[in-house]
Amino acid sequence: MSLTELEKDTALVLIDMQKGIAAGPTAPHTSEQVIANSAHLAEAFRARQLPVILVRVTFAADGSDLFVPRADVTPGSVPSAADWDQLVEAVGPAGTDIIVEKRSWNAFHGTALDLHLRRRNITSIVLGGIATSIGVESTARAAHDHGYHLIFASDAMTDRAAKMHDHSVQYLFPRLGRIATTEEVLAALKTL
């Protein structure tokens, strides 16, 4: 069933659209495709004065502020490039965007994401980002637990391997919300 309408209290939440993550290999969509689709969504949400929330993962160079157990921090697992955690310019941020910094896969854990959404009376989230089965899926599960309605922009997200993306989109996301393409979300935004 295609997406035909959105609730008026909808926000766009994009996960880990940052240089270091977008630079890695992705499938089934290229990072460039996901960045372009995410940028179109962000522009449309901004034009309708709907919240755009850009979530990025960042932490201290030594990994001391990670929420994961210390055993998970191995040499080379903490990115060292100076700009790896900087947002991809094509996506934002714009002046009205909200930036959320996380230290784990789930964008709700240890952040003010839920507070930002509730203060704006948001009940629905359009979700995208990299990687589908990690940051996007973890955030989606938490959003569902928090009672948000979810729309997954399936071509505004990608993963490290197509089968990882496909598993989330085909089996998990339909249990949590609606699946739509970027074009379907853009068309539904025009009805608001």
C-alpha cells in the first residue's frame, strides 16, 4: 500500500548522514543516492516548516564516552579522521534543523531526541539514514516503543550489504510502520 498522506505533526529524522559513514561501501543504494534522496526530503520538510532532525554519532577519540562495553572498543574501531563525524553538507544542517549527537546505535538512548519531538508535538517520524540495520533499525525500535508512528523512506537509507538492508525493510519495518519511497513521501507532503 503506497503512502498517500502524512500527519501534520511529522518530523524527518535522518540517522548518521555524516562523512565517515557515508564514505563506506553501501548497498543496495549508493551513499550518493541516499544523500540525494535525504536532501530532497529535508528541503521539502523545511519548506513546510516541519522539523528536520539530523542525528550523528560522535565520541571522544579514545572511545571513553561510548555506551558500549569497553570490550567492543578495539584498536581501529574509533575513527580517527578529523571530519568523520561531520554531517554531509548536501543534507544540512539548515538554520532550523535540530542536531542530535548520539554515542550508540539508537538515537533515543542517552539523547534529547524524544524531548525535541514531544516539545514540538510530533507524533509521526519519517526515518532514513545509514545504516539501515544498525542506526536506523535501532532508532525505529525505540521510536515504536515511545509510541511514534513511523514511515520508512526505503530509498533514503542503505546499509553495508543489500541483504542487511532488505531484511530490515522486508521483515522488521512493516511491523513498526509504513514503507514508502522518497517520491511517495514528497507527494504526501504536498497534501499537508
